[in-house]
Amino acid sequence: MGISVQLFFRKTFIFSIKLVCMLIEVVVFLLGVIYGFLNPGKENRWELFKKAIKIGVALGILVGIVFVLLLMPFGLLHPLFPIAGLVVGVIWGVVAFVVLAVYFAVIFMVGTLIGDLLESLKS
């Protein structure tokens, strides 16, 4: 009985994480549609993409440094952790947030395409 309850809660937790991720994607897409519809003319998608990369790098550096500083007490026994851990942690933070920023930027840009289409149909 205990194993089935654990499996139920594990599946429920995974389902809730997937649901939250899907809702974030839908919100980003709808924001893109609204942005494309309300801003007159065609959007400069390349500029939107470059802004997303810059935001991803900035957030990645911040989160990477915070992550490394929070985990530093666990790695003080390792002689290379303060130097190598900081560098590797920040690099992985930047990579992760750039990938996320690109992913959401593409969803946003698809939304702006549809918003521009709706704007052209309106007039």
C-alpha cells in the first residue's frame, strides 16, 4: 500500500510540474499575440531575439553566482571548488538561462506573428 501511495504522489507531482510549465508557455504565447496585435506595424523579431539572449545571459550570471554561493559551504573541503566551482556554476547557469530564454523567445515570436496577422485582418 505504501508503494502505491508513493507512486501516486510522484505521478501527481510530475503532472503538476508539467501543467505549470505548459501554463507558462501558454501565457508567453498569449503575451506575444497581444504584443503583436497592439504594436502597430510588423515587429522586429531579430531585435526581440537579441533582447531575449541578453536577458538570458544576465539572469544566468546572477542565478549562477547565487547558486554557487549557496552551495559553497558544501564544497569547502574540496581544494578546487572555490575557483573551479564558481566558474563552472556560472557557466552552467548562463547556458541554462540562455536556452530557456531562446525557447521562450521563439514561443513569443510565434505569438507576435499571429498578433501581426490578426492586426492585418483587423484593418
